[in-house]
Amino acid sequence: MPAGVMVFIILLLLGTLLYFVLVRRQGALSPAAEPPPIAATGAGEVSGPLVTENGIVFGGLPRASAGYPVTVLRNIAYISGYSDARRDPLYVCYHVIATEHPFRLPRPTGNFVTDTRTRARTTHDDFTGSGFDRGHMAPNAAIAHCFGADAQHETFLLSNICPQSPNLNERVWDKLEAREVPYADKSGEVWVTDGPIFADLNGGAARTLRSGIAVPAAFYKILVERTGGRVRVFSVIMPQSVRGTELPGPFLSSIAEIEKETGLTFLPEVAEGASLKGKVWPMW
């Protein structure tokens, strides 16, 4: 083969290689496309950037109606939407994840802790002698299991606590909390939002402890599980008056009903979210 032809072929090959390198590099450096809008279908299929707040929140933080002030308090493993007027969290959002190496930690001893980020400055003794437990909204056990000691200690901030009847806190509510970790281990992860329901929002009588902390009439819990683009919702309303022998199943309630009872809007970043809010999946 003549030397000139050989040189031409080599130059042609080098030019082709350089072209592909530049094209690939330009593609790698080009700006990312805008994320698609969040969407939900009646079948419960959801797409888009649904998870925010370092993975803690699915579908956006709950939104309160006008004239219902909420202070958002961010912690390592949960977020509290706190009401200084009621001296209770209105909602708490947390994320339970499957982990091969869970933290195995005892429950901390000592008092619950005043959250100095609040104006209410509720104290441990504000509950003493009331007949109500200091009820965790983001649970000590699940947060400790997934995220460790520092996150666990934050669950004892009083901005995470509501007055709960012993039969609810220690029995029915506890049964529900205890199933969140095994379910996350099975499905990979679950997002939870829970909080109180106050009777006076729907024409009932307001009730407070002597210290001024509002006493809820009931509590709600919303669990969201996602497999691929498909979302399933499990949600309940549990009254303070439970006997303690009940299972979570009979308390199933839709998100739409919880919104009516609380004045909050859940999954606000999910377009057409109402298609999910009327559905309840009997998880257990």
C-alpha cells in the first residue's frame, strides 16, 4: 500500500475518533433536562421528583390553611410542623428505611427535652399528673433503628410530643408503630406523616391540660409506599377513647377524610393528588 494512502487512512481514523470523543463530552457537559412534573393517575401511578427534605418527605410537606400558623422544625430524621398556639405538633413527617446494619440502641433515660426553637417552650413537667402519656409522633424505636443515637435523642424533643391516652399510646398506636420497621424491611422504605386531630376544628369542645397544652380528640397516621412508579397509601384515624385491644385495621380512613378533620393538605406536590387521597390500602 502506498505510503500516502496509509497516512490518509490513519488521519481519517484519528479524525473519526476525535469527533466521537467531542460529541460524547458535549453530551456529558450539557445541562440536565428539567424534571418532569409530578403526576398521579387514578391507578395510583406517580412519577416525578416526589421525595424531598433529604429523603424524609414524600409529596411535599403538609400545608395548613390560612390563619393556622405552623413553624417547620427540621431535625436529623424527621420534620415537625409545630403549633405554638396549641403547644403540639400539627404534623410530623419521617422516613423508615430497610437497613442491613440497624442500630440497636436502648431507650434513653431522663426527661423529655424543651425545644428552644418554639415560643411555647413546653416542659417535661407540663404533662406530669395529667393522666396522659407523652406520645411520640416520630417514634423513638424506628428512628433509632434506622438513623442512630443522635436522631433518636431528637425524638424526645417536646415539639414531637402530644398528650396521648395510655390505651392508645402504649397499645394500639404502639402496635402500628411496631409494624413500620418490618414493613420497610420488606418494601425497602416507607414514608410516614402523623399527628393530632382537635375536636374544636369540627364543632367540638376544645380541651387542654392544666399547662395549656391542647389535648387531641384523635390521631391520624398516613403511610406511603412506592414500588417503581406505583404508590400505595395506608391511613388511619384513631380516637383517644380506644380500649387498647383493637388492631389498626378497623381505623382505616382516607387522606381526604384526614384533611377534612385536620385542616391540612397532604401530598400537596402531587398533581391530581385527589386520585390517591380517596384510596386506602389495607396494609395489614
